[in-house]
Amino acid sequence: MRGLLPLLLCSAWSLAAPQAAPQIAPDRNVLAKSGTLDGVQLSAIPAKPAVAEVVAAAIPRDGWTVTCDSSQDGNACSNAIDGSADTFWLSNSNAALPQSIVVDMQTTRIVGNITIEPRQDGSSDGNIGQHQIFLSEDGTNWGNPVAVGRYYDDNKLRTTIFTPGNARYVKITSLSEAGNRGSFVSIAEVNVYDATDLPPSPATAGSWGLTVDLPLVPVSAAVEWSSGRLLLWSSFSWNGFVGGNGDMTVTASYDPATQLVSERTVTNTGHDMFCEGLSLDADGRIVAAGGNNDYGTSIYDSTSDGWTSGGRLLKPRGYQAQATLSDGRLFTIGASWSGGSSSDNPKDGEIYDTATNAWSALPGCPVAPMLTSDPEDKTLGHIYRGDNHGWLFGWKNGSVFQAGPAVAMNWYGTSGTGTQAAAGNRASDTDSMCGSAVMYDAVAGKILTLGGAPAYVNTYSTANAHIITLSDPDTAPTVATINSMAYPRAFQNSIILPDGKVFITGGQYYAVGFTDQTPQLVPEMWDPATQAFTQMAPISMPRNYHSTGLLMPDAMVYNGGGGLCGDNCDTNHPDAQIYTPPYLYNADGSLAARPVIESVAGTVAVGGQLTITTSGPAVTGFALIRLSSTTHTVNTDQRRIALTPAVAGDGSFTVTVPADPGVALPGYWYLFALTETGVPSVAKFVKVTLA
């Protein structure tokens, strides 16, 4: 039951490692007693509980009262807490939005989520779309919302989970009607749920703040450079990926500046982009290739705010990785999840030229050296999992380094028909499917690898951590085994922060898709200076298979999604939370003063200089972090470059961008100013171009 167990079991799930594979009663399956969904037994996927089962765990509403901005005769706001789904509150149709309803629980308590049941009389009129949720101890001071977003337009129970807080009053404000049918609001039942603990001090652990409800499960995410919006998508359906025609994708966007969510179904490209290869090209365009429609390529361009079709892949692919290269082209390899077996027709490399809008074969870039030894492939007798989700890094002279997930590493060259050279093993690591790898220091060629599992599903993950240091292409890198994470993880997201640290969030100890069992709810922060992992504030809900995480322009972290297993599945998470790292807090927990970048050029060539003026707290350094995209734990875009400034005057600095485009990949980057203690500014967007 989504929203209840995460709060009740947070500590137990995170701190205790299971000794055996989790078991679920066979009558709690999704679609049937037998069969699979993406390799996972249906009997292992928990079904959505009945509404009565969910609300039975809610706080008893005896003595509660409720007020609202308006109501219609016979549809009083008290209907929203009367215990009957046959009655409902309906606001006055002549009253303009926004409309609010306020629940008074009579006593202050720690609360962590609410459920809203829409009207159940066969009409959808008044379903809440865009909304805000507030908590208050006195009914007067509401502060900032604990949750915002947009609900999907149906009659199913909505669950919104947020960071636990003290409250006597809960306010729900509807900003739009979900189907644009009018300016009214309807709610059959509102329930509130207890949480066990308040969060730790943000000065040391950071804090999980705003919950963003979404009209889809965000399996893919990317940052849009012109506005800083997050673009999110699922598949042909908002909550599933099986059964479509492969010709459309449900998308949404979240604007951090306005805290509004919009939705759009992309049909003009004829492409279901679920399980695609994904990266940002040299012009900041989002390029999604393959997936459920395994030959398709779709490109989002910020200048037109629209998607267009790109050239078709030469080989059908799904679950591949894709990386932008030093010359601006895009490389992809692998991906036998979609498009059939690769036994007779291996998914060797391809290269995409954005100038000609065409993919070309690279037969000299074979996929075979980078395969994992997945037991499912051995059972099937052909490749299905072993070439999925490569850890690819564009590097010098058009080269690509494959750091994982196989323990065997490789170099790929992209000139002519391509080349391949073995790069040794990742020390004593195992195959690490659905782990993560991040280039936290691009100038030094340093990559941090984290976790993953020896097989895609039905196996325990590891806490392994390694540092790979690259030099020249086709030269074996050095690999150092470092102290492990506190918690084993697969399906986690790892995000580079402006101060050079890496934030690791979510993941699962026993790797099985579409379940919320054995989640790792305590994130970790890795410090490159000490190579130590520190535990951060726990998240309020599991972020396992199909979750996503990205750095935002304000130096906060987006973390959302999980699930995508259909209407009857209990582990869909159509929401996200925003994490504020400790660097944005003072020692007493108050918000730190931040430097401000007042001016900087929007474009710079590799090897060129930027002149930056700042205000506010003294600035001692700058960092470039490439805008990024992610799906299925893979993020080949993100990398960090530390910039040492030369003082050019009071509040004015110059910095030099690395001259090698294999280090400073062409495309859009965040530019952050940093204080001596690592407090970052809000980013400016800078486009790095080829000389």
C-alpha cells in the first residue's frame, strides 16, 4: 500500500539486510498467478490494495472538522471526512480557482502523507489537477507547501507522501481541474497518516523538502537548458509500458521556478521512448533513441519546445546506453532487451551524426567484450540482459570508455568503422548491473563506480566502490578499490554536486523490479577528499527500479519515480522529492547565504576564458557540471570540472575552460560559484562549443 509502509518501516528497511529473498503471498499478485513482467514473476509484484485497506491505516477522524472556500448545496465540505465515498465535497461552480479545503485534526501530531479519494459517482467533474498541500500547527501560518504537482485525471485513490512534519491542520489547494472541465473541485474522502519521526538536522544530513506529484511515473528525466525545467516521461501509458503500439510517449515537465507541472503526449514522432538510449547533444537537445519502438529516434529542442523525429537506428535497441562524444556525435551500443536476440546479430556500436541526422554502423565496436554473465541469458540461450545499460564516457579524440557494468572494461574508437581495445577488469569487483558510475573530476579523468548486482534481477546487490582514473585512449586505466558504501544498492541514482561530492540516493538490496521491498531509504554522500561515505537524511518512499535523479539549477537534487507496472500494481510512484544538500545550511540549520553570479557570457569555446562577476558572500572557486539526462540508473552526460579563478577585480573573476573537448564535452553546462565552505550559487547556463 503505497505511502503507508515506507513511513512505518523506514528504519527497519534501511538498517537491516535481509537474509533471504523476499517472499510475497501468491494472492497479492498483479495480473495472474503465473507469467512475468520484464523478467519478474508476476506473483512477486504486489497488487494494489483495496481503498478500504489503505484508509484503515489512517488516523481516526473522530471529532475532526473541515472548512472550505465554497460548496454547493448538498455537497458540503464535511462530506470529505464523513467516511462515505458515496458523498463528496463539490465547490461552487461559480467560484474561481484556486479553491481550498482545510482539515482540523484538533491535536498536533507528526504526519507524513495524505490520501484523496475522488468522487465515485461516475463523473470526473472536479478532479484535482494542479495542486498544493500545506501543513500548519495553528491554522494561520502555513509556510511553504510540503507538496505540489498535478494528479492524473482518473477516479483512483491519490497518495501524496511528504517529509514528516508537525501539524494540526492540513490544507489542500486545487489550482486547476484535471480535465479542464470547469473551475470546481470535488473530493469524496481525505485521510491523513501518522509518521514516526521528524527528520534529522539539515546542517549535517541535508533535508528532503518539496514533494512533486506527477501525472506519470518518471522513468526518464532530462534538464532543459533554456529554462531549467525538468522534462520527464514514462511510456505510451502514464503507469505502464506493456501493450502499446510503440507510437507515442506520455511526458510531463516540472518548472522549479513556478512549482507547476504540465503534461503532454508526444505523438508526432511515432515513438514510444520507454527504455531508450539517452543523452544531450552539443546543442543541448535531448536525444532519445530506441526503446519500446526500437528503431525510433526522437529529439527535443528547447528553441521550439517540441519533439521531432531523428534518423532511424540501424539495429533495434532497448536498454542501451548512449554517450555524447568530443566531436559532438553520439555513440550507442548494446540493448537486446528490445528488438530481439543479439546472438546472431549482436548489437554492436552505432554512431549518430547530428549534422546529417543519420546513424552509421561501427562494426569495429563489438558488444561482445562488454557483456555481463547474466544467468537469465544462460537460461534463455541468447543475450537479453548482458548488453544492457553500459557505463559509457565520451573521452579524448572521439573515444568512448566503457567502465561497466561488466567487470571487463573497454575502449571504443569511433573513427572509420570503429575500434575496440580491452582495458582490463574493474579490480576485484563483480558484474554490477544497474549500479552507477560518475565522472566526478573530468580534468583528472576520475570515475566513481558504485554498487550494482551480479545479475539484473533476483540477486543481492553490492556496496562496492572503486575509482577509475583515465589517461589516454586505448591505455589501461588505473583502478583503486575504496571503502564500500554503508548499504548495498542496485537501481540507485548517483548525482555529482557543485562542491565535488557525490550524492547516492535510493536503490534496493535484493534487486527485483517492481517491488518496494528491501529499499535503501538512507542516502549517502561521498567526499572525494576523504573517500568516505556519510549517511544523509532518509527519504520518505522507496526509489527502486525505474527511479530517476538529477541535479537542478538551484544546486538541489530531484529524485523521483519507481514502478511503471500497470493499473493494478502497488509500487508505482508518480511523484518526486527535492533534496537540499547540507551545503545550503548553516550549522544552526538556517539557510546559508549564497553567492550570486551577476554576469557571465552564455557561450565559450573549449580552451576559452569566461569573465564572471559575482555578489554576496566571497567566492573562492567555480565549477562546471554538464547538464544531464538519465534513465534506468544510467547518466552518461554528467561530469564536473573544477575551475580555479583568477581575480580580475572586486567581485570579478576569469576562469579558463579545458582545451580538450574530450574533457569539456560540447553542450550546455551549469556554472556554479562556490564559497570557501562550498556554498554554491544558483547556476548560470553556459554552452561549451568546439574551437
